[in-house]
Amino acid sequence: MLKRRIATLTAIAGCALGMTAPVAAAAAPASAVQAKGAVQAKGAVQAVPRGLLAMAASWPAPLHGIVLGYPSRTTGAKPYLLVTGDGGRTWRSLPAPPARYPADNDQPDAVWADGIIAVTDGTHIVVTRDAGRHWSAERLAGVAGVFDVDQLTIASGRVFALLTTYGDKTGSAAVYSGLAQAGVLRPVRGLSITGSLPYGDITTAGTLQVDLGADYTAQRYWYSRDGVRFAAAPLPCPATAVALLGGVREGRVSALCSGSPSDVSPGENDKQVWAAARLGGAFRSSGPVFVSPNEQGFAAASAQDMTVATTFVLGVTFNAGRTWTAKLTQPSGAFWTDLSFPDATTGVVVCTTVSNTGKQVGAVYRTTDAGHTWHPLSLP
């Protein structure tokens, strides 16, 4: 995915719904977030401030999720980590990661899977296996110069980071990996690409997949069933397009293929869903080309039901991309992250924006009907 930066947004109140309710009593059991044998920290959490700005979310199961939030987008602001075990009806605090809000306004990210929680501020990565009782820093071996941690994911007990680096004339997109809390992530051999404008996407939905591209002229794609051995496969999109991976659903592999930003008009590009009948198979277009505001995320709930997040609209298709319907509209723009579906009906997405009074807002929306309806979750 292109570099994750929060854009300056004009006034909008759409994401503010449902964000003022007080936090409910703790309900998620400790076992929901702990690795086997881990002990929950006691006395290491603090009261969550009201009006917390949700910045990242990870939902490994329909009822279980975490939210990383900050009281403001102020440099050095302290993070808070919440967990739910009942679909967001109630929340409990976990010991927060040492990941203060970054000075360069990178978008913080958090991911939870296999009893592991990993958090990044865009430059550093910290990991816990015991629900926050102990956090350890993961060094990025051999990284030099200016770089961004664009995405994090977890598979087979390993943490994967997609990094983009930038130089005077050329940069790169590469995948780093290591066992959780081993202390170092190293570049995965072969999983890199160079160019003046590098980008990529990585997903564990169904099976671990990686797509890297550069300059809208080159693209490479791999998948892995064990997080260690990667197989190259036919490209999910033409090399002239950016691929956003939808995951493997019902055996079918989907991707959203998008043109360069503003290739149609300012702030808009063309898009098309491509799909393969099996992992490692050839991708073919499964719907017509359509034009919409520039995309920020894409995920598939099933082989037919998919959602795309654009600057102004959260759109859905229930026929594999043949037709699209707008479900959440942000007339003045929003920044969407962490769009995902842990099963065929439940999905989440984080929306960050500014209210019509100029207040910063970060909300988590959830669907339980494959994207037909989306509702904001109540956070502290």
C-alpha cells in the first residue's frame, strides 16, 4: 500500500457517531489475548481518557478485537490499548505499548494474532506475547536511511513488516520477518522491489500473500502457507496498477487493481476487481473498470462480498465487483485503515477525520452482515 500518512482533513462529523459513550465493565477474558501460559499484568493499566481517538484495530475473530488509541494526535501522546471479547459491547484496558504518537504523523498500527500483539509507530516495532505485561522491541536488521513501516501482520508465530525506504533517486519496498519477541526482524530473501516510487501490500486473510510494485511499471507477487517458504505466482494485477489484496475466500483469491492516483482526474483513479480460482492460479478481471476517489483499503468477506475504502466513500459489492454501492460517505474526506473481515459476515474499519467543530475524531466501524450495514462502536 502507498505510504500511510494522515492527510489534513476538512470539517466532517460523520465519524463522530457513537464515540462519547463511557467504557463498559470488563468482559473479555484474559485468555482471549494471552499466549498459552502467559500471566496477565496486574496494576499496569491506567484509566482510559474519555474521547479516545481510535487509530488502529485488529480483529482476529468475530467477537475478539483490539483497538489502539491516543488522547490526541500530539507528538509524544501516550497510547492506550483496549480489548473486547463480545464484539465491542464492552472493553477492557491492557498495558499500553511504548509507542508514543510520532512526530512525523505516521499512522500507528497494531495487529493481533496467534496470541501475539505487535504495534508500530511507523519507525519502531514492539511485540508482546502476554497481553502487554512485557513488551519487547524488534530491531530491523540492516535498515539504513529514511524508511516507513507501512504494514504489520502476524502468521505462524512470526511478525512480518512491510517497509518502504526512500533515497535521492530510488527506494525500495521489502518484507522483514522474525519470530515474535526474538528481538530482530530480517529481510525475507527475494521479497523486495526497487524504484523511485515503491509500494506494496501484505495480507494473512486466508493465506499469507505479498505484492510489491514500483513506479506503475513493475510488480511481484508471492504466497506462503507456513510463513517461511514463499512461492512466486502470476500477478494479481497488471504491472501498471497497484494491487490491494483481498485475501483467499472460499478458495477464491481476489485483489483490487488501481491506477495511479489522479489518473482519471484530481483525487480519482480507475479500479477493477481481479480474481483467481485458486491460490497460485492466473488472475482475471471479475468486474468492469470503475472510477472513484483514490483507494485506501480493500478486503473480501467472501468470494462475492467485498469492501473498498476510498477518501470519501466506503463502498461494497456483493457480486465480485460487477456493481458497487456506497455505504458510508464522508463528503469532506476521511482516512480509513485496518479494513478487514475475520469471517464471511463480520468486518471492521478505522476512520480518522475531523468533526464539524474542528475536533479530531477516530472511530471504529463494524459490520455483521458482510458490509450491508456499518455501525460505530462505542469507545471510552
